[in-house]
Amino acid sequence: MIQTDLLVIGSGAGGLSAAVTAAHLGLRVLVAEKDAQYGGTTAWSGGWMWIPRNPLAVEAGIVEDIETPLSYLRHELGDQFDEARARTYLEHGPRMVDFFRRYTALQFIDGNAIPDFHGRTPDAALGGRSLCAAPFDGRRLGRQIDRLKPPLRETTLWGMGIASGVELRHFMNAMRSVASFRYVAGKVLCYWRDQLQYGRGMRLVNGNALVAGLAASAFERGVEIRTNSPARRLLVEDGRVVGAVLGGPDGDLEVRASRGVVLACGGFPFDVERKKAWLPHAPSGHEHWSAASRGNTGDGLRMGEAIGAALNGQLAQAAALAPVSLVPRADGSFAHFPHLIERAKPGLIAVTADGKRFTNEADSYHDFVRGMLAAVPAGRPVEAWLVCDHAFIRRYGLGAAKPAPMPLGRLVSNGYLKRGATPAELARLCGIDPDALAQTVQRYNQMARAGRDEDFAKGETPYNRVQGDAASGWPNPCMAPLEQGPFYAVKIVPGSLGTFAGLCVDAQARVLDSHDQPIAGLYAGGNDMASMMGGHYPSGGITLGPAMTFGYLAAHHAAGQPLLADAQEPRIQPSYA
């Protein structure tokens, strides 16, 4: 048996935020991770957080009253809007950022030019509500970096992470700009130097940097992260959660936690039964291909439910939807590649098997899949194709296919990429109506030259335009004709970045029972906590932002401490054994 103060189950952003905050407040903390590496889905993510009124925005002169983002959420979430949780989040998100900047290894870069997803909604912002983990030097982790989950290889260049934003644009422009070529060459040389010296790249970016910054801060405060330690069940005494039983290579281990347990196991993206119940497009539980970590099989939800916790599956959507392509691997398995970037670039369309467009390709990944689900008739497989020409794929890439000068041959030969001399030939290879696709391309090309999408209004919102390419020379930054053969296509299927439905919690992240009463000693974080967005997706970072914030709040509640905005130093002393 092990004695600790706070047991955190799961090592993504929500769990590690709680762990680092609690350790700073003087608690002994143990983090139990099911997988062999820590980081969860966060380590594969873009690392972005939606935190309106954050300190980096304020320092740049972007100041707004709390009522403005609150109004945006009220309009976006409709009957799913929870005033108490939303206000708590908007009040304490900036304090959370300030805490990590002041006291930990985790630092941030701003997203002050990133708009909210839905620019037509009242009080949507043109920027100032987003931030991301700053690049992190992995050497600070020492030997613990060997246990950090690396980024999903298919989203990297030879395993090297590429930071979104300016850095990604340099990589896309490397063959067209001397300055970009020099930038990219420098980053690649540093990466291969690290490979020779350390066996991996040490400049960590995106979600990998977020996890690394949190983990380094945890280790420096004496937090133990136990990998290969799946949680079996919660321990309850006199109605209070007092610990859990963990599995491991040496058998089960009882962990007693005097201040409680935080469930942050990543939701249910690979729980077949839960998907069958909550995802209408996956009636067997298998018609959904998530880009989340494969270890996220609903453990936290099941453990909470077993002791009387209430679950909320009645959301607008139970998952954070994203289009996914299945990338063949040498061992016969498939990687689930999330299409988050290239859809808004000029020169790409998305069609169903009938050869027709069905939505605005430049809209958010969540909205795109909603459009796909609505477009495919009942009884037919939910799938679509992203179609582009040779100029596009060499400029921007397509899914796992990288831009020039990276070769395409392997992805064509293994069937991931379809290639045809004409749109009609490409359509026959994909099983798309060839005449309809040819007509769709012809109409789209006419609209692209005019710069106006008369069918789906692509390029007419700030978010669309930021995701496009203003330097393309076309009148609409999200549109260009498809006319330079050969033509290419990738099949996409409905997937997700994680799940929204989960355990009911209050504004302090305390898990609630069926009577809306807190279960003493039990908290939920990350995707185990039912999303405060109610199954809506109003902006990028609405998963990691709440995960970080409510993890921070849960730690304060478990420690019995006022927030650091009100008390600069913790009032209890560390109680390390």
C-alpha cells in the first residue's frame, strides 16, 4: 500500500495541471498512467488553449470585459450553457495561466491573431483568446524524457514536431523563400544533431511541449508519475473516495489518498460500448476513428459510474469531431490522421460518393464532420474524399502526404493516396460518380476565379481566412482552381480529437452523483469531465483550456487553499514521507 495526499489518474493536461498545482500547494501527489509513456492525447495535440482575457493578450493591449466572451458562449451553447461553470472558467482561466507562468517550467506563446470559429456569432473575437505552450527544451526532463509520449509520427517530419503558426508557414514556404529555407534548414540540422546525441529531438513543440513543461514542473516538485499503472477501481469509505487500486507488472497496488482522487483518463474515444450508446454514426461502436490516444477506453467514466457518479451523454455532440484518414503502417495497422490544416488552403474540395461538395471545407474540423454526417444518406458508409490537383499537394501536402520535396510514391503505392490524370479518372479509382465530380470541379473552378463560393460561403469568416493562404494570389484566400493534373484524393471518415460526454461536475470539478451532490474526495478533469461546452465547439482550444483550468481549480479545492490570486503562497507545508 502507498499513502499519498492526492492521486491523479491520467497524465494529460488535465491530470498534470492538477498534479503540479497540488504539489505547489504542498500536497504529496502521485500520478498513475495506464500507458507505458505519459502525456496522453495532449502529447499528440496542437497544445492550444482557449483562455479569453489571458495575460499575454492583456500585455498586447487586447483587453475585454468578462461579459464579452461570456456572451459569445451564451449564444454558441444555447440550452447547454451553464452560467456557473462558464463564469468560473472565464474568471480563473487567466489566473491559471498566470500561475503557471510565475511558478513553473511551463511558458506560453500567444495566439492573439487567431479568431473564434464562428465569426457571425455575436461577440466572437478576431483574436486574443488563444495561447499555446511555448517550445520546450526536452533536456530539462533529464532521463524522464524517455517516458514522454512522442508526437504522432504521421503528423511530423521524420519524427520532428513542427510548431503551428509561423513555423509551419516557414516549412510550407521552404522551397519558395530563401529566408524560409534557411529557417527550416536550421531546425532540421538541430533535430538531426539531437538525434545523434540523444536519440530524439529535444526541441519540443505544440502538445508535446505542454506535457513536457507540466511534467518537468511535476518532477521538480517531487511528484511521481507511475506508467504502466492502470486504475482498477476506486476505494470508498463512509461515502468518501479515499484512493484507488492500481494494476501493474507486480500485481495490484492499493493507493490511499487523504485529499482525494482526480479522474483524468481521457474520456471514451476507444470504448466500443460507450461509442455505440452515444455516437449515432457508430451503431456498432466501430464506425468512428478517433485521433486520440488508444489507451483512452473510458476507464474514468466506468470507475465513477461504479460508485454512483452521474454521467452526461445528452450533449449536442458526444465527441470533438474531426475528419480522419487511415494511414497504412508497415506492421499492418493504421494511423488515424486528423485533417486540421490543409482543408482551408486554396485548391481543395471535399466531396461524397455522389461527386458533390457538401460543406464549407475551410470551417472547423468539428463543423466539417457535422456537415459530412448530415450529407451521407442513412445506410451508407459515412465517408468523403478530399480532392486536389498536383500544384496543391506539392504546395501544401494532403493529409499524411507532405509538400515538396517530400516524395509521394509510397503513399500512392499503398493506396492511401489516389491519383488520376483527370478528375473523372480519379473518381473511378475512388468509387466516386465521375461525371458528377467533373462537373463539381468545373463549377468550383469558375467560383474560385471569381473569388466567391456561392454554395457554401467558403472564405467569408475571419477563421476561414486565417486558415487559408492570403499570399496565394487568388481573390479568395481559401479558393483556387483545380486544374493542374495529375489529381489526388484521400478518403476521410468521421473521427474525433477526443470526447465531450462524461462525468457530471460542479464549478470546482467535483464529481456529482445522480442527485447533483458532490461525491466527497472525487474530482474529474480533462475529457473525463463532461465538457462545459455542452457538445459545441466554439473555438480552437476549448478542450485543453478547460482541462488546464479545472485541473488547477480541483487542486486548490483538494488542498483546501484559496486561489493564488488571493493568497500568494500556500499555507500548508509539504508532507513528503
